[in-house]
Amino acid sequence: MTVTMGGALNAALRDALAADDNVLVFGEDVGTLGGVFRITDGLTSEFGEQRCFDTPLAESGIVGFAIGLCLTGFRPVVEMQFDAFAYPAFEQITSHVAKMRNRTSGRVGLPLVIRIPYAGGIGGVEHHCDSSEGYYAHTPGLKVVTPSDAADAYSLLREAIDDPDPVIFLEPKALYWSKQEIELPCTRAPFGTAKVRRDGDDVTLVTYGASVPTALKAAEAAADEGWSVEVIDLRTIVPFDDETVVRSVRRTGRCVVLAEAQGFAGVGAEIAARVSERCFHSLAAPVGRVSGLPTPYPAPMLEKTYLPGVERVLDAIARLQWDDQPDLTYAEVGARG
């Protein structure tokens, strides 16, 4: 059947609520309205206001409340309405959510899922579009997950809800309406397992979440130039699948990392460093990076300029092919014939 990513997430929440009475879903407008993106649509009417309910507009309070519920045996799934709305809860996440297992010498875990619609591509404005994965990935004690299709959205969210420790579940807003032919329920590879979305021999393109469709389009365009690009979708940023990435890069000898977030000190930088350390003697060129610009998220009319697109990915691939000229662009390579 044809399922959107949003529909798959809704099905995962519904099935989790049905499977375990200790699962609770709450956040701003997730009850009667069904959430801004309708991911929780119908859950309150089906399971009642004690299982799926609205909260005040107080993100720190939402997460603090969820911590207490975890300590009494519940498995909360909370929604931050937009990525940048989560920042008021950051102190709770970094000081308590991420540290509880370590603080109690392993005795107390927090089976908490924090769902965050993230990244751009919807014409949103500041506070409604942001790529905040770097903050969470840098915080020990958190798993950081981001699907790129409906099947992974369902499977990874079910795994996150079953996990005994906290999971930051980043949902690419622009992909909520993307469709896939799948049968639900479905189970994909577990956390820490990347997926090769497209096989290739010349360059490894590593990406995740919102950037996966761009990577696949760039790989298709690169094929027209005779470049065979392998696309790896990380699926989980933490835990990170070094094995799949390293195996691919050692075979292709070249690597580009693609992410919407700004490049400095981000997840893309960490991936590039890991590849450089583990594949140094196999690399025919330095690891390339394609990222968002080092500015706050722009107004909608500038979004296409801000977000890394196919052309910028192709420029990065071109520089790997002609590494003696690092400023070369894809257009200039084409002009060379």
C-alpha cells in the first residue's frame, strides 16, 4: 500500500499505544488537533485523553514532566512542535535526560522519545526550520535517529519507543508527505545500521534524514557525467555505523558528506573526521563536505539558496575528481568535456 512518512509515524504511534498501556503521547496541540503536521491525528479519539493529550506551551515543563513519568514506569513519547521550539527544554535534556543512566551507575534509565520535526524545505521561518542534530549528537547519553522514508520512519520509531534509554527522534518536515509502497507493520535494520541507498564505485556520498533525496538526485545527475556515486543513508547519527561507511570509502577512495546543517563543528564535520582517520591510506582526495550556510535560517524566499542542492553536491564531487584544482565547479568540469 502507499504510505506517507507522516502516515507511517502515525501508525507507529498507534501500534505502540495499542501494544503497551504505559506508552503515552503528549505535547503542544497533539491531542484533538492531531499536531501541526497531523502526525498524532486520531490518537486521542481512539485511546482517550489519558493516553494522548495536549500540554501547555512550555517545552521545559513537557520534558521535565516526561522525566518524572519515566521514573514511575511510563514510556512517554513527547513532541516538540518545531525544531527550534525545543531549545527551552535543552537544559532538561542535557542535564537530566542524557545523564540519568550514568548518574545512577546504570540502575535507572529513561525510556523517553523526544520527537522533533526538523530541517527545512517547507518555506518556514526562523524558529520553525532548523538543523539542530549537532547539539544532541554531541551530548553523551542520547541516541539520535532520523529516517528518510516511510518504512524507516515506522520501524525506527517503534524501536525508539521500545528502547530503555532516551532517543531524540528527528523527523524531516519536508519528507512528511513523501510516499512509499510498503506493508505495515514493518521492521527494518536496527539502530546503528546505515543503509546503502544506491550502489556506486567512484565516490561515497554520506548523508542522513532530510538530505537523502538530494543525495539520490545528485547521484543520478552524476551518472550522466560518468561518475558512479554510492549513497549511504546513516539512519541513526548516534549510534554511528562506522563499518558500512568505512567499507564503502575504502572501496571508492573518495567521500563527500552532505547535511543541511551549517558545516562548522557539525555532524558532517564529525563524519569527515571519522572517515579521514579510518580511511586515510585509501583516500585519493580529501573528504568533501556540502552543508548549509553559516547563517541563521533565512526567510522563505532565500531557502533554496541556503539549503545545499544538487548543484553544490556535484561541485563537491567534481573537486574530488580534479583534486589538483580545489575551486573547480561542476559547470567547469562539463566545459572541459
